[in-house]
Amino acid sequence: DSGVTQTPKHLITATGQRVTLRCSPRSGDLSVYWYQQSLDQGLQFLIQYYNGEERAKGNILERFSAQQFPDLHSELNLSSLELGDSALYFCASSASLDRASDTQYFGPGTRLTVL
Amino acid sequence: AQTVTQSQPEMSVQEAETVTLSCTYDTSENNYYLFWYKQPPSRQMILVIRQEAYKQQNATENRFSVNFQKAAKSFSLKISDSQLGDTAMYFCASPGSQGNLIFGKGTKLSVKP
């Protein structure tokens, strides 16, 4: 158990809908990262938050947004969903903002299926 | 562009044997960590081992060890005494310029009884 929690485990929804994925980092970790794992794209970095502020953006679509709350949990919002958004969404947390010398621990993921 | 290359899409090994998974990476960072993650059928991403690039000594965690060649930007994972529970996808990861991890495409390891 990494100490990172994600809810829900599974989510099935229809095209055009909006969903929210939730992540709670390990106790004491200030950084939260979101990744998308799809069959054809592998693991792709979406966005990072550190202590409530957005710090880095990767291949995140404009239809997607995220935030980190004062209690450090984070939410990833996906809207106007398309079939291609079906994927496993991971949250990872790390202790610091140190970009290259810190360890990211992953949550169990949320499997999103868009029908 | 920063890349991580795992050249072996699939590998198999007999139980109790040793197997080595290859990885090469490219990063512009000076002080960095490298990682191997395991993704079993449950799809959870589990940290297997990490290597601090400024340390010359190769990291070891029980049956898992790495062969880190900094100049060659090579970071292979050796699994000794393979067990059925080692069956999984293994991903090599190095730091990206945005603080994220860049992952290779993975090696699917099957441990056969």
C-alpha cells in the first residue's frame, strides 16, 4: 500500500458527460501528479500541483482541469468526455518540489470507461 | 526530447532463474533518481527500486538490483530467483523537465513454473 488513495476505482459514463476523480496524497506529501495510462499512449503526465498551486502541465487537454485543495487532496475534472478518454488515471504524490530527486508513489488508479 | 527506451516488449523466465530487463534514458538533469515500477495484473504501479544518479553503487532491494551505467545512460533491472508473483509489466522511469516522470513503454515479464 503506497499510502496514496484514489476514488472511485471504476467509473463508467457516456460521451459528453463530466466526471471528477479524487486523490489523497501520502501523509506529509505536498506534490500531486496526475498521469493517464491508455493502451496506445502509455503513461502520460497530465499535470502537477504543489501545496495548492499548479506547477507543471503536460499533455493535458483543455477539457481537463485539476485543482489541489488546502487539505492537499486533489481532483481531476474531465468534461465533454470522448471515447478516447477511456483510460486508467493515476495520481502520484511526492514529498517535495524537487523535480528530479524525489520519489513518486502511485495510487491504485481510477479506471474510466466512456461508452 | 527526453526519452526512456525499453527495448524488450516481452520476456519470459523460469521460476528461480535470473532475468535482466534493459532500459536506456535521456535526461538533462544533473542530480536525479531513476526508477523501476512494477504493474501487476491489478494495474497498481508499485515502486520496485530506485537509483540515485550521483551514487556509483548500484541499488539493491532484496532480489532486485540494478546495473547503472551513467555515461551510457543505461539502467537495467536484474531479478534474481524469479517468483511467479514477479509476473507483471515493468516500467523504467526517469525525470522529465517538468518534474514529472517519463516512462518507457514497458516490458511484460512472464515467470513460468
